[in-house]
Amino acid sequence: MHFFHRDNGFVHPLASEITSRAVYEDRRNLLRLVAAGAAGGTLAPWAGRNALAATERAGKLAPLAGMPSKVPGAMTMEKLTPYEDATSYNNFYEFGTDKADPARNAGTLKTTPWTVEIEGLVKKAGKYGLEDLLKLSAQEDRIYRLRCVEGWSMVIPWVGYSLSVLIQRVEPLGSAKYVEFVTLADKATMPGVSSRVLEWPYVEGLRLDEAMHPLTLLSFGMYGEVLPKQNGAPVRIVVPWKYGFKSAKSLVKIRFTDKEPATAWNKAAAQEYGFYSNVNPEVDHPRWSQATERRIGEGGLFAKRHKTLMFNGYEAQVGQLYAGMDLKKNF
């Protein structure tokens, strides 16, 4: 039994018997339990663990099932952002600078065949097809907060596995200190690449210990389905304690280096976009306060704002990565 991506016919190897109707119904029932408990304030701890990211599929794309993650902090019990909002309000400048442009223009993106090249300071450099990456580890369900530097946020259920699984497989050399992520830049399918708003291809990066942290996710899906094109199909990074632009979409290359990568937004405006870009309510962007945030899907521009949490609420899990650092200088 196989499921096909509706847009391009791609067969996802993991979307097979594990996405049987019985499993799907279990996930639906768990979601109802979660919703009822959260609404009534009576959600039992066991329900939070066992219902990890159990979400109803939107029925738009091929299903991609994940198992409950055991990574500490991998799930927040906050109300999920509606699928339609998460897939229609996006920053993905390769398809345009308006929030609606990615959903409107990303249909041209060709996601098969797809290859991610591993290069630089590793023992096992090479190319991985999407099918190879999908089979590298069991897929996990996770629910992460997403915080944009522009002052808005979402809560999104992702499907994927810790990036550290891939990193360990390719065996970085002792001289490797950083990981650079290079995304697709195809003028034929990405109209925004013809603009000069950023230097293309889009490049992001992490310190190696940040990339190895179990919360750093190599994601292939969201809301129980494969990634929509406007959300970074077919494979992307999700780093939940950093501003959203750090989570590179539509990856084609991962490079290990001994030098801090020159990232797209840092090159465009270094005084506004530091390399670390950790969510920090005490350090404002020159144009946007970071003290509070507007949660997309909760009443529009005039809805009550949420207080921004240090490291986007993941301080207990990642705070030790930055012990002793001046977070205003290393912003």
C-alpha cells in the first residue's frame, strides 16, 4: 500500500502500512482527548506524553506518520495554529516577499527527484536522495512553537527526526565547528530568486553543538502530511528556539566547516540579524519589539498578544548551550 504526493506523484517510502486507517483513527481520538483536556484544564500528564503531536490530517497531501518523540521539550500542549493559516501565511522569499506569495507561487517547485549533498569537514561526504533520508530514522511527531522576528508566532506539529541522526552518520571531523545549510535557488521554479532582496542561494548556519541538539529537527512533514511546498518541501530544518528565518527550507546542501557561515540575512543587514538569532524578549530587533508576539489564527491584528518566552520557551533544554555568553552581543 503506497500513498502518492498529489502534485507530482512522489512515493513516500514511510507512508505505507503504518498510516493504516486504524492508526489514523487512533490519532484522531488522541487529538480529541488533547483538545478536551486543554480546554477544560484537566489534561492528564500521560495524555500529553501519549498524544504527542497527534493531529488530524488536513487531507491535502500525502500522509506521513510519525511516532511519539521521547526528546525532552519536543511537544507543547498549546493550541495548534490552523493548517490553513500555517500554509498561507509564510516567509519564503524565493517565491515572493508578501506573506501570501509562497502559497500562490510555490506550485511550480519540483520536489522529485531531490538530493541533499553532504560536504566539507566530514568523513562520509556524499549525496543523499530524499528516499535515503526518509529511511535513515523513524519519523517522530513533535509540536513546536514557531517565532518570527517580525513579532508573530505559530504552533506547528512537525514530522521528522533529530538532525543529529544524519550528522552522526556522516561523521564530522574534529575540526568541524559549524554546519552550513544551503537551500534551492532555481529561477525556473522560484520567481523570487530573480529579485535582489537577498543574496541567493539562501544560506543559514548553526554551531555544531546547536545542530546536534536533539530539538534541532530535520523535517519532512507537518500536520501528519508531507511538507507543503510553501513550507519548505521536501525537507527543511526546524530550530524551535531561534527566529524562524534560521530554519532553512528546501535543503540541497549541508556543509561542515571550521568557520562561522556567512548567512543570508546577516549578509543583508548584519546590524539587524545576528548569527545566533535566538528568541530573546530582552533584545529587540531595530524595527520590532521582541517582548510580545501576535499568535497567528487568534483574532488578527487586535488580538491579545502573548508574552515572548526566553529561547521561545525552550530555555530548560538549550540554555546551557549559551552559558557565559553575552546574549546582547551575540544576538
